[in-house]
Amino acid sequence: MMNNLTKTAFAILGMLSIAPMSGYEIQHTMKKSTSNFWSESDGQLYPNLTKLNKLGLITAKESITARAKKVYRLTAKGKKELQSWLQVEPEKHVVRNEMMLKLFFGANVSSKINAEHLHQLQYQTKVMLQQLNETKTQLKHEQKSSLHLPYWLITIQYGIHIGQAKLKWCEEALEILKHA
Amino acid sequence: MMNNLTKTAFAILGMLSIAPMSGYEIQHTMKKSTSNFWSESDGQLYPNLTKLNKLGLITAKESITARAKKVYRLTAKGKKELQSWLQVEPEKHVVRNEMMLKLFFGANVSSKINAEHLHQLQYQTKVMLQQLNETKTQLKHEQKSSLHLPYWLITIQYGIHIGQAKLKWCEEALEILKHA
DNA sequence: TCGCACATGTAACGCGTTACATGATTAC
DNA sequence: GTAATCATGTAACGCGTTACATGTGCGA
């Protein structure tokens, strides 16, 4: 297996395991589906598509539709590569959470400022939860018979659980700040 | 205010707002306290200490103890810089969670493989929760009268809430996998 | 006709990690 | 004496983002 593939490359292989897509469509699909835990920038995406094509893990086909676009498709070799990556235990990702860092040093400023940050997060989280619930309902209808459904639901549930935990924590933190 | 400071620089200023420390001590303190949401590598830390010193945000003092070390101290200017940064609403950090990405593409491999990843996370999370609870008890004793205590407890509670949510989610996900 | 969505790419830059490099002190 | 901890730094590299660059087709 190839060891020099980046995570971006595997993300692409994964997306193409769902359906053949153009670069633009991969971006769009990721934004709709994985943006809560994974995203790619154009600057990473397009060079990687070229690279994967050269390596024979995907094939490119110019579509003859109205707009010129290259539709990429996973090859058997590409699928194998993806599968072998999926078996490897995920690396524990190092998180850098600026919000937490600022709160950790919070004693240097007024509790009001810290509370404002928390309120912001509270709001953002509520919006995210709403979106996740909508997506969930939608998925259950549109992907009723898809093999992917259980896995996609699992990732959505993750977002929901984490979101709910954040909301609970925000309330608790605001309470602590009142007496700080 | 200086706009060219990296997050590493602010993390350093923050640590020095707690107490004067050497580079090594900053690393050590971070590992013990913020590693769940923030960490720095040597390659970032030492050059930034030099830079912050030149900018007059911190001062360096060679200690005359047994081991030669440079003890850095926050200047008034440095404290101001830190405070102004703390006021800025934290950027929403873009997360790249490899575990979630692998699960999202989980249909490409057996449910057994996906379950193994989940079990791993379950275990890691339990260990983390245990450590957090220990730290919490310890903190409450050792920092009883510290101004930092409420803020440090808030960040610990975050880890605990998130950890518990992960555990709940793991169980749910494993249940979904049984029927996948 | 004007703006948005579609569509693909490159270049420069910055951040962060890893590995390298070195050496003193302390505890066993 | 030897391993772990204390202690500080540099260099190379890779990844990822942002900005740049360009152009088409469709709908209001």
C-alpha cells in the first residue's frame, strides 16, 4: 500500500466511494455532509485529484454535459487503498481549541467578557444542532435503503451528542462565572 | 496592538500570566493542564519566547539555581496584549476528526472494523475522564483561593461533559452497527 | 444584464510537527 | 554508571489555507 497519501487523498477516495464526482461536487458534498468534522480547501483538493489520477487510484472522464467538468471515479486499486486505510486505527487528533484556551486564562479579564464568549458558543451550537436534526430527518428519507445510512447517522449522532453536551456545559460554566 | 502574534505566542503570554516560568516549565505545565485542548511543540515554543522577549512582552532572567534556565516573566505591555486578545471572540476552530471521517466511509469495510475503532475511543475516553476527575479533585484543594480556579474548573468540566457525551454516543453507535 | 452557482486550477505563505543536536543534573 | 529528567534550541519538511487567476451557464 502507498504510505505517502495524505488525509486529503483518503477523504477524496472516500467521497468517490459514495459516487463518481467532479472536484467541485466533492467540495459541495463535503460541505453538506462532513463539514462538522472534516473539510478540504480547493488548494488541497485539486492537486490531490491530479495526483490520485496519476497513481491509478481514480480515473478522470470529461463529461459532455453543458458545463465542462471532470468526473472522477474510484478504481479497484483505489477502493483497496481506501479499505486498507479504513482499517487502521484513527490517529488521536490533536485539538487546538481557542475558546478553551481563552477561558483557561479567563481570570485576566472580566467575567463578563468570558460570559460573552460562552453565549456566542451557545448560540452557534444551537444553530448547529438544528441543522443536524434537519439533516437527520432528511437522510432517513432520502437514503432509506442506502448501505451508508447507518454510518452517516452515527456521525450525525456524534454531532448531536457533542452539541447537547456543549449546551449543558455552557449553562454550567455561566453559573460558575456568576460566582467567580 | 500587534497583529502578527501567533496563537502560540498568546498561549505563552497566558501561561506567564499564571506565573514566571522557563520554556521547559511552560511545556510541562501545558501538558498537565491544557493538553486536552491545547499543546505546543518545542519547535514553536522556544523561537516564540525569543520573539516575545525582543518585542518587550516578556523579560528573560537567567536563574542562578543548580540548572541553568531562563525564567520568563510577563511585562505590563505583555499583559495588555494578552488581555486584548482575550477579549476577541474566539475563532471557530476547524476540526479534522479522522475517526469521524473513517466512520463516515464505514460502509466500505466490515462493521466489525468500525466497532473496533469505537471500542478504542471508548477506552481512551474512559481513561481521559478518570484523569480529569483526579485533576479536578486535586485542583479544588491546591488552588482553593486562586483567582484562576473557577476558570480552570470550567475547562475541566468541558472535558468531562464532552467525554461523557462521547461515551453515550459510542454505545449508541455500537448499537446501530449491530443492525447495520 | 447582472449576479450567483458552477468549475478548475496555481502560488505564496504560515503554522506546526518531527527530527536533529547538545548538554547538565539527579536519583537509583 | 546509567537512565530519566531538566533544559534549550535549530532545520527541514509537510500540510493546509488564502489569495490569486480565469472562465461558463443559468435564472431573475
